[in-house]
Amino acid sequence: MKVARTISEIRHELAARAPGSIGLVPTMGALHDGHLALLRAAREENDVVVMSLFVNPAQFAEDRDLARYPADEASDLERARAADVDLVFAPPRDEMYPPGFQTWVDVTELGSILEGRSRPGHFRGVATVVLKLFNVVRPTRAYFGQKDAQQVEVIRTVIRDLALEVELRVVPTVRDPDGLALSSRNALLSDEERRRALALSRALATRDREQALAELAAANGLDVDYVEVADFDPPVLAGAVRVGSTRLIDNVVLEGGTK
Ligand code: AMP
């Protein structure tokens, strides 16, 4: 497994492996079994698997949130190696955002509802970095988690609107046995907070907005941001809560399977 730090390095490594299909799995590190499911799917379907490892500052609305985002590159690289990743692209910030950077991708309507309303600029940061990663890696297929359903919808919209030649692959949400959706942010929860956080997946599992809201209102110590039915592909019941200082999101598919 090679680790590339610059755009020219990763392009050079990819050129050396051409031709063949390329699967890209974008991550912000702090890898867990959800990321591993994406890597597994990419490994099964492509000749070359590229994992990007970049905590994208542009998608964090608050500096405090960015500063406390979990990071352990050595252990991430170990996991990537075990998942048979061929290339890791782990650029420093100014490789992705060089001085004078000013070109943004903004999915205007979809990017300003739900998560976008609570985290202004979040999806502009996501869409921009993902388009740049696509442009650098030129993947045949790119892998994203259903856990971030609105992110999937945003990326699907970018691919359609800008006529990108990449196949979007969506992997079902991986959960702990008790139902909590795996998330890098779970590492920030105390035992007590983790116990309270379970109310979110339990509430969404009702697949009924009113019932979910009632369950969350009855749960202790959860600050509910929203619970909404979102007309995505597939439609989901999505929710966001704050537990202590950690914000968590989750969703359940309402009809059809994960595409
Ligand atoms: P992140 O590192 O949090 O940006 O996530 C990288 C990718 O992993 C995104 O496409 C996420 O949607 C996906 N992902 C995160 N958590 C899960 C999960 N529990 N199940 C499936 N995919 C996930």
C-alpha cells in the first residue's frame, strides 16, 4: 500500500497502475467498521482501490468542531492496509486548498435544508472537496455511506448537474449490535452519552416522524435538531440530535432498498 501526500504523487501512482477500474472511498479518517464496509465493496468491484484520508476543514462550520474531530493516522493506515487498499491519498490542507483558493461547488437548494440548515456551508465544503477528489483520482466508482443520506443526495446531484463520469455506489449503514450507527464522532461520547445517544436510532426505527419525535422528547438529555422525512433516493426518515457537545445524525430508509 502506497501513501501519497500530493496530487502529483497520487496521479503518478495511478498512471503506473493504468488501465483498470478505480474505486475511490473518501474518508475523514478515524476509521470504523462503516468505512471498512465501503472499502470492502470497493475491493470487490475494482482493480485499484484508493482511499482518501482528509479532514476537510471547509465542511466544518465551527472551528471547535474541527479541532476536536478524532484523528489517528497511524491506526487508519494500519486498517487500510488490512482492508487491502492499494493507495491512500492523505494530503495536507494546502494541497487541497492552496493559498488563494476561491472556487466552490454549491448545491444550492438541497445543500441548504436539514443538515445544511444547521451547518451552513457544510455541503458546499463536501461538494467542493469531493469534486476535487474525483478530478484528482478519476475513479470509475466512488463509495459513500447511506449513513450520510443527504451527502449521498448532494453528490448524486453534483454528478448529474456537472455530467461527471463516475458511478456512485451507496453502502448500507453499519450499526453496533444495539442499533447505534457507527460514526467517528461516537469516540467523543462518554459511556453515559453513548447510552443516551441510542434513543436516536431507536426513535428512527419506528419509521414514523411523530412517534420518533415523541420518543426523543421522552428521552433524557438529548437536544433534538430535526426529525424529517426526506424525499431522497431512496426516501428516508432522517434525524439529528446533540448529546452533550457531540452532534449525531442517522436515518432509516423508508421504501425500496439502499441503491
Ligand atoms: P467520514 O469519514 O465520516 O466522512 O465517512 C466516510 C464515508 O463513510 C462516508 O461516505 C460515510 O457516509 C461513510 N460512513 C460513515 N459511517 C458509516 C456507517 N455507520 N455505515 C456506512 N457508512 C458509513
